[in-house]
Amino acid sequence: MLEQVAGSSVGKQVMRTVARELTRGLLGVLGVGTTRRTSSRKKSWF
């Protein structure tokens, strides 16, 4: 059953997402900066 899930496109996407999140978590623990998607500009009223 695991082979069928891993062979499907949905299974591949899930495994890719899990691997990415694990990698980000490990890099975060080690203190290595990752890319940030937020805007660096500060938003203010003025």
C-alpha cells in the first residue's frame, strides 16, 4: 500500500512537502537563515 501511495503524484507531493518542512526545521534549529517571503518594507500610517 505504501508503494502505491508513494508512486502516485499526490504521494510524491506529500513526501516532497514533508521533506521540505523537515529540512527547514533542521536548518532553523542549527540557526541557518532561510529565505523569507515577507516584505522587508515596514508598513506605517505615515
